[in-house]
Amino acid sequence: MRVAVAMSGGVDSTASALLLKKAGFDVIGLHMRLHPHSDAVARNAGYAAGQIGVPLFVFDLSADFRNLVVEPFLREYSRGRTPSPCPLCNRLIKTTLLFERARELGCEKLATGHYARIEHTAGLPSLLRALDRAKDQSYFLFTLTTEILERTLLPLGRYTKTYVREFLRSEGVTLIHDEESQELCFIPDNDYKAFLKRHAVVSRPGPIVDLEGNVLGRHGGICDYTVGQRRGLGICGPMPHYVVRIDPDTNVVVVGTREQTYSSTVRISAINSLEPQCLIPGARFEVKIRSTASPVPCTLINASKDSLDLAFDTPQSAVAPGQAAVLYVGNRVACGGWIGETDHQACTNDLQVRQYGGTSLQSLI
């Protein structure tokens, strides 16, 4: 069988390609040019492909990446939300558009270097956490449909990162770039504010208020803030302040105590369900509310076609609209969606019609 591997030139994608090659597959590498920083990465991918003896094909998907990933990222920030672009890229770019290129080259499946597993039960694929829970990346793959899982390979799901590095060393493979990267690929310097400014995301100054509507300070633009943020607020007081809510309609940042950032419930929307039989009110799950969070127990309290309402066993801090929430049953991904309103954010909605310290809202914005 001929299979393609999405190759970046890093440890994980290179190891994935070599593992498949040693398993007897006819392997080719595919590299995506996605943004202005792609040239150096393409060179790394070419070097890695040469090291393991597989042909590499390079495709320019930058226009699609801009339209389908970067533009939504910019819109989310302009609306005071905290976007998570990687799940979108994995669904729309990597496992869809890149797979189409792979199919044109005679490939039946596309492999990636994600640490997660695909297993079949009763003929249907399920997405599972990696055996190495510390490295698990199933959170970033929640957008993949059953159809996509059928044509996807995840060779690293049963291995640790230590094993993968040692495997490449034992095979005599050296790479130009083998460091871990935590930044978004299209913002390699991790300077989000400069990136937003370069892409004309408009920031209007406005008020920072507490939950009683008192004006505590001014902000330079809501895109500089995220729910749960403490640093950089420019507010002095006897107690630390945290962002509780961001209102794009009134251009207001609402702050409170750390305790006031906690939520008991959350609504998630744009659901992708891999285990629809599990989505029954009263069902129990573990949920990750951001990529770096540990899964926490929750109960499904309401389900509709497009959204789910969840109740946390223990209130959670900094549940940020725009981030992904992924539900697990044991090690299986049941479904995932995008975080919308939480209970503490709902209870602050009336702030937009209050008077702020005797000054009208319109005069402040």
C-alpha cells in the first residue's frame, strides 16, 4: 500500500515516515507551504526525507491556510475570544486538502506525527489518547470525522517521545531541527500582539470594569486580553484582578477576583461527535477545556444538534470562549466543540446596560 506522510522535518513526522517504511509500506513525504516562514521548514523537510530515503513532494497551500485558519484566528481575537487554530488546520488543511494531494499521487492513506491512536471496534474507527499520556495530542484531532479517521494513520500513538528519539538515533538519522516547538507555526516568535497589528486587527481603547460596574482602568484593545488573565491589566488594588469576561459589543473588559473566574457550567458548540451514542443527558465524561489542562470530570446536562451543556464536578477557572473542549470516555474521544458562554459570563451580561461609576457606557467607548 502506498501511504503519504505529512512531513515538517521534525522528529515526529520523520519517525512516522521511517516506521511505516520499515513496516513495508510504500512511503512518500508531503510538505505543506503554509505561510511566510515556510521556506526554512521546507528545507528541513527535504533534508529529513533524504535521510530516510523517501521522496518528498511540496505543495503550496498558503492561500487555503490563510482563508481557513488564519482569517478565523484573526476574527476570533477581534471578538474578544481566545482561538485554537490547530484543530481547524488538522481538519481542513492537513487531513483534507493535503490528503487530496496524496490521493492524486496514488496514496490510500495519510499519516501524521501526532501522538494519538486510531482503533477499530465493530468496523468503525475510534480516536484514542496516546499511550504516553504526557505527550497525548488527541485534543488537537477532535475535529476529524469518522471518514477522515478511516484514511488516517497515527504511527506514534503507542510510543513515547524518548523511544522515538532513540529510534531515529539507532537508525543513524540526524535532523536539522529536532527541538520541541510550543508556538503556532505562523507566529514563530510567539508575539501575538505584533501579529494582530500587522494583520490590521483593530484595537479600540475602552473601560476595564468590575462586576459591579465600577470603572477601574482603561484597556488598549480587547484583543490583548483573555479570560483568566492577571498580568498586564494595569490595575492597582489590595487584591489581584483577573479577566472574567470580555464583551466585544461594548468593548468592555470585566475583571474580578480569582474565585470569580470559576465556572460551574459551559456550553460548547459546532460539535464533532465520534461517539454519538454517548451523548445522552446524564452521561459522564472527562473534558479538557484547553490543550494544557488536565481532563476533569463532568456531566452532560443538555444536548441539541449543535451544542452541548456540561456541568463540571468541580468549578473550573479561566474557561475561555473560543478554545476547544474535548470529551473523553475512558481513553476514547467521544466528541469535541468550541467553548461559548459559561455561567459566570452569562451572569455578567447585564453589565452592558449599566452605568459605570456615574458615567454612561457610550462616553467610555
